[in-house]
Amino acid sequence: QVQLVESGGGLVQAGDSLRLSCAASGRTFSSYAMGWFRQAPGKEREFVSAIIWNGDYTYYRDSVKGRYTISGDNAKNTLYLQMNSLEPEDTAVYYCAAVREFPIRFGIRTAMSYDYWGQGTQVTVSS
């Protein structure tokens, strides 16, 4: 059984930093790409960032470009999200997700493309 477990969330002040981690486990787990999504109260889940392991291509939503950095180790099934200069608008539950194999059916920024999901970690940024 595949599991994705996020960690690193918390309550911080505006301008602070956090580093989220995601550890994937399961005998059959492998991924072509992994990503981060977030969901704020009363809002739909939205794409944050993703990485395609073959070539380390990275993608970000516009509002986090320059502040967030995605990284990871495909061989170790780990994913990270370094979040700097956090803003109250970044408050949400952050989810780790993985695309099992090529092709990415609906685009790297679309939740439906992802096969595995974690339970989420809360990030709260106070003003």
C-alpha cells in the first residue's frame, strides 16, 4: 500500500519560513512527478508546485514564484517545499501528491493527474 506523509507545517508569522517534507512509502511506489497542492477554508484545492524527476523540471503557481522552492530525491521517495516570505494568503492545508507514470494525463497543474495523495499538513500564517 502506497502512503504519502507530509510534515513540517505549523503556525508562523508573516515573513517567516517553513519547510514541508513528504515521504512516500510502499513496496510498489514509484513516481514520474510529484507536487504540492493546497486548500484554504472555503476554497478549492489549488496547484502550488511540482517537479518532474526526469530532468528536474519544476513548476510553480505565479503567487509563490520567487518565494517557494520545490526539491526532492526520487531515489529516496522524498519531496520538499521550502517556503519563504510567507504571507497570510498562504494559509492552507498543504498536500503532497504523486504521478505514478508518464504521461501526465491532464497537465502537471491539475489535481486529476495525480495518483497518490497525502493527508495534508496545516500551514497557518498570521499577519
